[in-house]
Amino acid sequence: MTMNIRDLRYFLAVVKYKHFGKAAESCFVSQPTLSAQLKKMEEFLGVQLLERSNKHVTITPVGEAIAVRAQRIISETDDLIGYARSLQDPFSAEIRIGSIPTLGPYLLPHLIPTLRTQFPDLKLRLYEGQTHDVVKRLRDGALDMLVLAVPVDIEGLSSKVVFREPFYLAVPQEHPLASKSKVKVDQLKEIELLLLEDGHCLRQHAMEFCAWQAAADKQNFEATSLETLRNMVSAGAGITMMPKLAVPAESTPSLTYIPFEKPEPGRDIAVVWRKETSLGVVIDAISEILASLFSK
């Protein structure tokens, strides 16, 4: 009796879904086949990985520990496969790109069409999550590269700033500042900004430019997304800082977006990857495209 990579993938699918049917579906096999293979895996290892009942599956403590090791093996295996394929044609490989909610929805629609035009055989998989989530996934081998705002804790990883994104001030049209062609950061000292909730790096970046805001950070409202912030400002609940990529090209009837005078607040956007990646040439090409699209 032996154990193979396929068995580890089956096991990790059950760990993810906590459901044999969904796990089997994600692995494109029947439920009896998946269940039988996991039984054989338990017999081979001599430990119980799963507690089974008619309604649900529970991962045992031993199973949780083995899942961590299994994920490491799968990540290394996928990296090996990717490396071998990249030697043949790196731009026909698969690359998994992670980004953050305050950047991905506004940047990727510009990036992806360009990638598809220049590298039609490149296979793209996209993932969005908060900074700590995507960084962890990159470290674990579940993602190949990130596009996010820095500085963040990326010790041990490689990174390159590809462009700087300025902030705009978003105000309701009836706000006293709405008639200004530009504003100074100091003009906001007596005004409380609406901010995103903790976990979004944009919140911290905004407060770095508005030190008084951080000192008096006692808001009753914290938004979960840029679109929530936008709607709150539109409704007259306050004002906020909005990254340039999230500013619509066409004017909106209830909102005004005002650029800042120099030195304008903003954030650095970087590409991040593992030092040992086999996709370095692809990541370099994507970095150059990002710089050409947004370094203006």
C-alpha cells in the first residue's frame, strides 16, 4: 500500500470543505472513490485523520497537523511542476495573482486585458483578500505573486515598487471644499475622515498622512469597503480619501473628487513574490506592464 500526491489533494479538499460531497466535486471524482482513498491513506499512516458522521466531517487534531504538512508538500510539488513547465515556455505556465480589496477591483480590469493580449497562453488565477491573508498565502505557496500597497510586513520576500498611486479627497457636492480645484492636507485638520475598518492597509496609509486623525481615531462608523465609503460620502455622512484608481473617469452627480496639492498623499504599489519562485521572468514582465500602465 502506498500514498500519493492525489491522496493528499483529496485530503486537503475535505479539510477545506468539511464535506465529502463538495470535496469530491472539487476533485472531479465520485464521493465513494474519495472516501475509499482517504480510508487507505489513514491505514497507510496508521492514524485517524477524520471523524465521520452522517451529517458532517470533523478533522482530528492529528489530521490538522498533517494537513499543514500536506499543504507544504502540495505547494512544493506545484512549484516543481511550474518550474519544469516554465523551462519550456514560462509564458504558457499558470500564475496565481493575489491582490487587496482596495486595489484589485480597480487595477485588474486594466491589467488583465493587456496580459491576455501580450501573453495569450499565460493562465491567470486571481485571488482577493486583505493584506495579511494574501501575504500568508504567498508564503505558503498558494499564490505566486501579489500586487498590493506597501509598506507591509513582507520580510523574507522579494518586492519591487512599480508605481505610486495618489489619494484624492472625496466630498459631497454641497461640501464647502467641493468648489476647490486642489486641497492641502492641512485643510482637513478640523475634519473627521471616514475610514475603512481595521485590517485594510488603506486605513493605516490614510492615517499616516493625517496624524491628527490617528490621534482622535474614535469613529462610530468604519466601512468594510471603498464602495461603502463612497456611498456614505455621497449620502452626506462625511468625507474620505480615495485612491486615484478608484476615482471614476466620469463625474458623478453627488460626489466631487479633488486632487491634493504637492506633496500629495498617496501609497506605493508593489509587486511581491517568493525569492525562490520559478516564475521570475513572468513576474518581471507583469511588473513592467504595471509600471507602464500606471506610472504617469
